[in-house]
Amino acid sequence: MTIAGEMLIGATALRGTDKPIRAIEAATGQPMEPAFGGGTPADVDRACALAWAAFDTYRETTPEARAAFLEACAQAILDIGDELITRAMAESGLPRPRLEGERGRTVGQLRLFAQEVRDGTWISARIDPALPQRAPLPRPDLRMRLIPLGPVAVFGASNFPLAFSVGGGDTASALAAGCPVVVKAHSAHPGTSELVGRAIQSAVKSCGLPEGVFSMLFGSGQVVGQGLVADPRIKAVGFTGSRAGGTALMKTAAARPEPIPVYAEMSSINPVFLMPKAMASRAAAIGKGFVGSLTLGAGQFCTNPGLVLAVEGPELDTFLASATEALGGAPAQTMLTPGILSAYQTGVSHLAGNNRVRKVASGQIATASTQGEAALFETTAAHFMDDPALAEEVFGAASLVIRCPDVETMLRVAEGLEGQLTATIQMEEGDLEMARLLLPVLERRVGRILVNGYPTGVEVSHAMVHGGPFPSTADGRSTSVGSLAIARFLRPVCYQDMPEALLPAALRDGNPMGLWRRIDGVLGKE
Amino acid sequence: MTIAGEMLIGATALRGTDKPIRAIEAATGQPMEPAFGGGTPADVDRACALAWAAFDTYRETTPEARAAFLEACAQAILDIGDELITRAMAESGLPRPRLEGERGRTVGQLRLFAQEVRDGTWISARIDPALPQRAPLPRPDLRMRLIPLGPVAVFGASNFPLAFSVGGGDTASALAAGCPVVVKAHSAHPGTSELVGRAIQSAVKSCGLPEGVFSMLFGSGQVVGQGLVADPRIKAVGFTGSRAGGTALMKTAAARPEPIPVYAEMSSINPVFLMPKAMASRAAAIGKGFVGSLTLGAGQFCTNPGLVLAVEGPELDTFLASATEALGGAPAQTMLTPGILSAYQTGVSHLAGNNRVRKVASGQIATASTQGEAALFETTAAHFMDDPALAEEVFGAASLVIRCPDVETMLRVAEGLEGQLTATIQMEEGDLEMARLLLPVLERRVGRILVNGYPTGVEVSHAMVHGGPFPSTADGRSTSVGSLAIARFLRPVCYQDMPEALLPAALRDGNPMGLWRRIDGVLGKE
């Protein structure tokens, strides 16, 4: 396949005429070929017009047709072959096994949504049959289904060039819901984006769908990004990135004449709670496991464990000694972009320069200017609670250990935390009582609670929640990973006394689609 | 029961110390006894603190306990007896049969949510069992449920002193979800509010629940209303009222350090499409039925049919003649408040003063200064599309007929409409083809589509949608009526590798609650 530096607007490919962007080879910091022309307001307009024109047709495709399309997208991504991996390696600095794994995840995600579309439970069909004899007033026939919101603007993420980008979870779930998608490709990996974009474009064509089902633009956040979110034909936004970026989109979306939902997955420090009995029995092992999670992918995960809470004592010293040793064996790693590396270094130096924070350990020294070094810091619970800056995410392999005088203080620190994607409890049987006190505190501010694991590694499945209260996401009522992500792009419509000939298949008598439906509130397949 | 002019904060009743409000007897315009002292910021703080303190306990009550509480609320409201009806009649000017019916609706709504809580489908339990042998990485055990968002601020509505107020749909659905509720009572019916509030307060006590599960404050929108929405312990808002009021709350909620969802049901003109064959066969009957819906409850319904679209011709003349005759028999009716009457009169005089609008007919002349007269206007499609002010809601029994040269123009007008709660199609078999073109246009901008009915009358059931895209509501992904309203106050939480002893009952092995759950995506009762 070609990387031509072109945007994809419906069935066409064209070179943007706005200021071009170039990928930077992550390992060397050198600009790569080709240049990718940026999109203009006219390109945004054209992509949105096509998406809007495609919407009514696309949203009424049969589950089978839509599932086949998602599977065709998956196959087309695989068919790109190794060029996708090598380009993504160059643009992101991520190693081959990670990107091969991420491709598998991306393809698996599209296939999971295909399966979910076929399953149809997400349609949430409900029927309240008419009660013509009811007194004092008869009840009309009422039927409800969920329908898609409309075209969705998807923003590619820097840290997952495949799984959270052009053909990633937001795109897959929006397409599954029946929403056309306009992607703003992330400027850090335009070549990878073009390859995946062309794969999806070819799937749209081979499946005979309206061209506007998918478009992909390059360009600046101001022109293309804000332009998409402000466009009246865009009805929802999917975003993975920084808190500043996400909240800017939230503001734009809320200020529209018609405000729209923004699903921005933004920032999280993913606290890890080390309970006393667990520490007594395996502090060293926890320290080692923790560092493995901390340094994975140069720490460039939204679920990176950026905060550790433990009770003072010899067990904590053991944990820190073990973590220090493990970090000593952790090589510096190429980071995704110069901007991310620089923000990471700034974050680390703020911690290092804070006189209430002590640096505990470092990873190995960088051997290139594009690499980030892992770092572990500590402070006391009192200092942490006193200084909100210490709870800010440092995106990369840095973490802060909070020394607590007792478990009650751990609970107090937990109560003071902002919304998070995850929280982790390391515990043993003997910690149950304390964990029971901690659990409701975490449920109120976290999307996923793990026991005796580490937060990195987000399964793509039905029961996954990759979400959480603000500011971990813009909308804590949702998940951006797993089959429930489809629900973000749906809304209910009720049909009252509608003749059979006009009713959507999902709601017709005799259940022609074989859906789970609630009839008078009772779930069944009738 | 006593109407003491007191607010209810947890288990206590107290007189507010801020500027008092008084009910105005709707029929006479005279102030009523007693005075209701307004709440202060300290009262808001106390109510929110109690709600927050109650949240963890209340949200983990068993379905049976929570359902029994909702049923106790229903019974306690019935137990108030006729005093509730007479007070509501005086405060709202609504007639006895309407208020008795509304009480039935309110009680039925609480009971429907009790049934829904017991059913448990809303918990949306999902389990993806561990796959320890999976290569290259094992899958952890993942379990998801929906949990309540937290304390909810509910704003009583002027036009439904019972069904959309203190013990109305927002309160019922929030309590059903497991959220404590703090109500800001509507100043138009404080006595009715206090009676219902005391009923709920007594149910909290008799069910042995934490007192903070329910509080109710009087006072100004600025101090109490905005204060509640800005309070960090409030996690969602339910509101029924004006577009100005709703959007003000949306702004406050979006500007919080932690933005929260606002479910504001705001404004809708509920277009009615009169299709040619239906008009050919029964224009006169449609005119009469339409006026019945238009004048019901002095037109003070969010679903009032404020816009009628029809094709020019003799059938339309027949419709208008019939509507004119019916309106001539429609007495002027007492309106809810002096403010609503005055806004209605302003809206009507704007229409009357617009030189592109013609007054077609009026209801009977008012016999008291507190009454509103029904009014029917007409204009052309071209004028309507040219003047956005003509699409603004006039809350009351006024409607505007749009003369369209053809059905295609009706479609074009429909495409230009803002989000609506409802749309209605009057049609016959021969209109099917045209209706098929209209349907997708309506689906995109409406929450409920009716055929051959009238939009007033909103069934409380499982398949109802009382919602719609902005500005009909603040959040078109939801309904404020029917059992799905519970979903507004829930968010998903995932538990990874959590020991059985810590798992919530809904997610335990063996399905002790007997819930519908998705195991590896497959719905069943295992």
C-alpha cells in the first residue's frame, strides 16, 4: 500500500493544502517522508457533509451487513502486512512485539464489535403492547429501540497508533452503533494513520456502503479538530489524549448551539494500594511486579500506576528496595514524540525539585536524546494531601509512593483523589476487612478495580470498563474499551401506534431479528 | 398532615431563614398561607452532606429493601389524602380530576420503579470468566455492574406539581438507581411540595434508611438551585422547566471542577404532520382531536402540539374550520402562575404582531385575569423557515399551522427543526410512501414518534421515551419518563480478579440475585 501523504474524504484521497505535518522518527528525532498536507475548513465541511449524507443509509444496514463491514475492516488492516508494523515502529518508537500485539488487539476489537452487532442486545428493544380496554384511558402500543446519534468525530491517540487511533476502539464502536466516522489522525503517526485509513476506505467500498461512512483528515487541532467538534453534523466525539486537549473539546462541544456528548479519555494516576498483610507476605514481589507495570511501554499508558499508597514500616522499605533494584535493570526507552518526552521530563523535574518529595530510584540512563528514564519518588501522606500538584499525571514511567502512617490515612488519601480509570489493591485474606472499607471509596471514583494485578493491560471484552469519573474521562457513564463502548453512541426512540409497515425490524411483531426484547418489561426472545 | 412552611433536611424539618416565598392561589392571584422560608447556602451544605453520608449505605440496600422504600413513598403520598389534592388545586389551578389522575400517575410511577428495581435488569451485570491458559497472556476474571452516580439534585416542575416534582419521575428514578435526592421545590406549589416531602421523609424513617436519602429545600434559583448544582457532592441533576432555566443549570454543571450530567427537559413544539390521504379522509376529525390535545391542561404540557404542518388545499381549510369551531367551544383556563400566564400572553402577542402570521382562531375569552385563552395561528412554510423566532415554544394553548405547497416542503421544514420530545404523523395507508421519507428525518430529531394520536399523554411504562435531542432535553441519550429513566443515574464499574468475599452480590458466582447477566457476552440467568 502507498503512503502518499493524502487525506481520505469519502471515496477520494487528496493532499491537504493547509500547513503540512511530518512524522518524526521516534528513535532518531528526524523528520520522515512524505509530508502530509493539513486539512482546511472546506475539507472538514466536505467530510461532514458526506458523513451526514451516509448516516440514514448506514444506520439502517442490517446487523449482518454492518458486522461484515467491521470484519472487512479487520481483514483489510491485516492485509496491509508488515508495512503497517514497520511504519508504526518508526513513527512511535514502540517495539515490534508490542505493535504486532496491538494490531491483534485492533483486529480483535473490530471482530468483537461485529459479534456484538450481530448479537443485537445493544438495541435494547422494548415493547409495551396496546391495552385498548384499559380504563380510564387505553394504553397505546409503545415500542422502543436505540438508534445511533449521528456522525462521530474520532481523535487518534498518540500512545496507541493502532488500537486507539484511526481504526481503534472509538471508530469500531461508533461504526458498530451505526454512526459514520470522521477521524482526525494524530500528527505523531500520519503514515500509520493513512495505511489504516485506506484499509477502512477499501472496506467501505468493497461492502458497497455510502462513501461518507468513513473519512480521515490530517491537520491542526485548531482547524481540523475544533472544526470537526463544532460542525453541526457531528453528533458525538471520541478522544484519547491529554486533559488539556480533552477539556478544550468539552468546552467547544458544550458551547455549540446544539451541545453534543464528548467521550474524552484524559488522565489518570491509577493508585495502587498495598495492604499490610500483602506487604508482610510479598513486599519484594510486589515491588518487582509494580516496576514491570510502571515501565511497560515506557510508561505511556493511561493505566500506568502513577501512585502507590502503603503504610510506613519495614515492609515498605522492602518494597522500595525491590522496586529500586528492578528499576536499576530497566533500560531507558524511546518515547512516542519529542513533546511527550519533554512533558515527561518536566513532570519528573517538578517532582525532583519539590522539597517535600524524595527521589527513591531511577531507571537506567538514556543512551539517546529521544529516551525517557523511569523514576520513582516518595512523599508523605500529609505532604501529598497538602499539594494538589502531586496528584497530577506525569505521562511516562514515573510514580510516586505515598508513605501513610496507617491504613486509615490511606483511606483518607483515597477519598481526596480525583476520578481515575483504575485502582489496584494488593491484598491477602487478612486484609479483607480493610479492603471492605476501601472498596466503596474506590467504586465512587474509579472505573475498574483490580485485586492483586497491575492496571496496565486492558482486556477487550464484554465486562471491561475503561472509563471513570472526571477527569479520568469526560463522561464517567461510559467505557471506551469493550463491547459496552457501543452504548456511547446510541439514544432511545419510541414508536407509538406505528403501523407494522413503518416499524423497524427490531420492533416488529414476531421478532424477525430474533432479539432479546423486553415485552411489558419482561426480557425474552418473543 | 401539616403544611408548616418548613424545609426538610434529612430527618429534620426547619423554617428557612432566607427570603420567604408564598404560594399564589392560581385562580385568584392571591397569596396563600403559610410563608415558606427560603434555604441558605448552609442549608444546601447540610442537605448535601447528609446525602453524601447516606450514599454508600443507600446504594448497597438490597433490591427488595429499595423497592419496599419506593412503595412506602407511594403509600405515604396516598395517605396524605384529600389535603394533597385540594392544596395542589389551589396552588396550580389544575382541576380535581387532573390532579387525582396525576396522583395516580405519581404513585404508579414509584411502584413501576419498585418493580424495575426488583427485576434487576438495569444492573446490566456482565462476567467474563478468567482464561488462565490463554496464550500469549491469560485473561483475568472481569465482572461489571452499574452503580449509582451519587446524590442527585432534583428540580420540581411548575406544570406537574406531583408527577414531575418532589416525588415525581426524577426523584423516583434516582432513588431507584440508589442515589440520595435533594429536591429544590418549585416555588409555585410549596405547600404541595411540603406535603409530598413529608411523606417521603416518613418513608425514609419507616424503612430505617439513613436520613440523608431525601431532603427538600425551598428558596431562590440562585442560592438553592445553583448552589445545589455547584455542590461537589451532587453528581447529577434532574430538571423539568424552561430552556433558560435548563441551560443555566447546564452551564453551572459544565463549569464545575468536576462537570456532572444534567438531565433537563426543557422545550419542545411537538410538530404534527398531517399527511394528504389522512386529510382527505378525516380532516375535520383531526382538527377536533388536535384542539383537544392543544387545550388539555391549558396547553401547559411539554408535549403540547405547538406546530402543525399540512399541504395547502381544501382539506386544510376543512381542518382549520373544524379546529376553529372546536376552539370556539374551549373555555379560557386558569394558568399555573402569573409568570407563566404573562409569558404565554407575550408569546401569543408576538405571533399576533408578526405580519407574516395570521390568527386563525381563538378560544373563549378569559373571565378572570388569571386565565389564558387558546389561540391558533397560521403562516407559510417559506415564512416559517425564514424566521427562527416562529419555532420558539409558546408554553400554553397556542399553536402555529404551517401551510406547505407540497409534502416535500413538509420534509424540508422538518429537516430544519430543532430537537423535539415528540412528532406526530396523521396518516392513512396511502400516505405510507411519504411517511417512509419522513420517518428518518423525525428519528434524527425526536424522542417519540406517534401515528394517528396526539402527543399529550405520556405513558409511564417500559418502552416510553420522554426525551429527545437538544434543546428538547439537555441530554438526548435519555428519557425522563418510564423505567429506562433509571439509566440516567448509573455508571459502569468493573471488578478484576476480585475475591468472592469482596464481590457485590450481583456479580457473585451462582447468581444469588437471580439476575439476567451476560456471561462472555451471552445473556442468561446463570
